[in-house]
Amino acid sequence: MAEAAYKSVLLFGAPGTGKGTQGAILGAVPGFFHMSSGDMFRALDKESELGREFLKYSTKGLLVPDEFTVRLWSAHTKGLVESSSFEPASNCLVLDGIPRTAKQCGLMEGRIEVLKVLHLTIADRDELIGRLKKRALSSGRPDDADESVIRRRLKVYDDETTPVLEHYSADRIAEIDAAQQPAEVVRDILEVVAPIHAEQFENPLG
Ligand code: ADP
């Protein structure tokens, strides 16, 4: 029997727009489960074959190949369902960083039901670069420390990730101004997702 597709919202936006921050906040709300593909990769043992494969790409500012990424995501998600950490019947999956290419959209078709795409935007590139460099000081992420790697990631985003938006009809995309104060961004996201959650899921505390 085919497995049911996970009801999901996608957090979408260039590096530095605050997807991770907003995803963690949303994931703290009962009924939402935050999953970041970047965190999934960074949790790999750096000495393992998979971990080395990830670093080979990420340290250059490149995306990990699509099949490998989706295979790892599938196994990771399955593990979370089996351990009852993620309960798809009562939790809306908040996908942060995946699908990230048109190919990944295809590979994940049937596995996720995209209820809404939250498109976080900051028009000013210099502001994005400044945010990422600032994050490097606290995160210790090698891919945030080097400006040429940051610029490469922004270019990869423009070239490979922006086309993902074309997969979804305009009424499924919510534009969120991510240059606002974090609390204002939280408010705008909740305005979009709270009614969707109420419509699609039971009250997790009810
Ligand atoms: P950011 O959005 O700041 O680039 P992420 O934590 O989402 O940070 O991703 C860090 C790196 O992990 C990416 O540059 C890429 O190498 C890899 N990665 C994360 N998600 C994906 C994905 N869906 N497909 C391919 N590579 C990915």
C-alpha cells in the first residue's frame, strides 16, 4: 500500500532570510514539526562517508546531489515516524530547505502534500550577506564564513531554487517580508498557517 503524503508547509527563501529561525519557532507550536535539511546534513558524522559527501559540496557553496538528498531525507523522515517523534496524522510538517530544486520536487512528489509555500524574501542582497557573515560568528558554519562561498550559495539559490516556486500555483504561495523584525515575521507566518492548520488537523491539545 502506498504511504500517505505528509501534509506540509514549505519554508522557502534565500540563505540568510531566517528560515531556520522561523522554522524552529513554528516547530515549537504543538501540531507543527520542523525539519531542516541543512540540520539533517550537519548532524551526519563528518568522518562517515555520507558526512564527507555532504562537506564536499557544502563547503564550496554547492547543493548536495538531488537523489542522495532525497534518499537521505526519506530515511530520516521514516526514522522520525517510526520513533513517533513526528506523527504525520496530527502534525503539519514544516520543511525548511527541501525540496530545493525542480528535480527534488519531482522526486518528492507523492511523498508530501504541499499546503502552502511560505516565501521569505529580503530584496537587499548586501543585507543578506551581512546577516550570513554575522551568523558565521556564532554558528561556526564554514559555509557562512567566506564571502565567495556565500555569493555562490546565493547564485545557486537564484539558478536552482527559484524555479521550485514555479511548481506551485500562485494561490499556494504566501509572500512573507523577512526584512521585518523577527516577531513581525512570526506574526505574518502564523496568520497564514494557523487557519490552514485548523482546517487540516485536529487540535493537538483538544
Ligand atoms: P542555507 O539556507 O543558509 O544555505 P541550509 O542549512 O539550508 O543553509 O543548507 C546548508 C547546505 O546544506 C547547503 O548549502 C547544501 O550544501 C546542503 N543542503 C541543504 N538542503 C539541501 C537540499 N535540499 N538539497 C541539496 N543540498 C542541500
